[in-house]
Amino acid sequence: MQFHLNRLFNTAFLLIFGLAVVSCSEKKAETTQTETVTEKTTESKSDQKIILFFGNSLTAAYGIDQEDGFAGLTQKRIDSLGMDYKVINGGLSGETTAGGLSRLDWFLEDKPDVFVLELGGNDGLRGINLTETKSNLLKIIDKVRSKFPDTKIILAGMQIPPNMGQEYASEFTAMYPAVAEEKNVTLIPFLLENVGGIPELNLPDGIHPTEAGHKIVFETIWPYVENSIN
């Protein structure tokens, strides 16, 4: 299903969207970071292989229980299949690509066998220069590969509303396949496929998926994760 921009970008939604960005930024220091620290500490005591989801509030399952987000659902699927992998949720609300780059080293103390990169959405909402955003994504990928050449990297593509202009929004969307091609990493074309812009699948802020929305996002990403661990 194509992402319906006319449905997503009515005036009321854009106002709510702006408020959501502010709210996201204010939550950078909230419990998500504590939860990820706990999960990573637990993992360091295990010999399980690691799948690291590294992103912002979408990865962090903002507004719902983390286990019901797409990263948590990935762990449940893996457990049901009896596979020896541990999912680490490296999501942080309000995170930008620059912030992600600055905190990446801590998450690379242990080797991730699969690294799912979900960043850039907050850059786009704030109108950050796309040259800078792209550079940060490239640097994140380079840093992972430099330390762990065998890690399989998956890049989650994103789209934004045209509140910064249609040209900016189009260039933002095109940035992800360009990064994936340049670095030869696996691309999920659009993380929120069949979820973005559908009110009943998102929280009242209109940007973060509900539990039902996360189930659809999980089904979108699972084939890429599954292919990386088989």
C-alpha cells in the first residue's frame, strides 16, 4: 500500500505532529535509556548472539510497553522459533542521527550480529540539513563495520510530512536508498508501511504506532531480520 500523503498531512495533523516532536525531545532522558542499559547489562552475561535495534522513539516503543513494540515482538518470534538470539532495544526518544552517532560506542562494546539502524526521522522533522543527516548515517554504518566487519546491517527507511517543503521531504525519502546503495546494506524501504497516516494504528499524537500498529511494523521488518539470521 502506498503511503497516502493527502491523508497524513492535513492541517490538524501537522499541528499535532509539531507538538509530538517537542514531546519527543523532552523525553530524551526518560526511562527508555534505563531500560536499554538494563537489557544490555543482562546481555553482557550471555553468549547469545545479538540483534541490536538502534533508533529513536519508534524503536523505543513510545507510549506502549516495550515488549509490545516491534523490537520486543522480534524477540518473541525468535523465542518461539527456538533461535539463540537476544534482541537489545537501543531506542531513545527524541534521538537524532548526531545523537545516535555520539552514543554508538557504548552499544558496540559487544558485537551485534545484526544491526538495525532506525534514525533520521527527528532530523527531518527539525529540518536539519540532509547532508549532515546522511553523513551521520554513513558514519554510523562505517563505525559498526570498522569494529565488526561481519555484522549484518539493516537500514530502516523513513518518510516525513512536507512541513519543511515538498522538495525537502522528497530528498529525505530518497536519502535512505542512497545510503543503502552507497554502503551496500539491506534497506527496508519504509518502516511505517501500512501504518503511517492511519489514525486507528497510531497513538493520539498521530506519529507513534499503537500495539496494533507495531504488529504491522514487525511484519514489515521481520523478513529482513529473518534473512539476516538464517
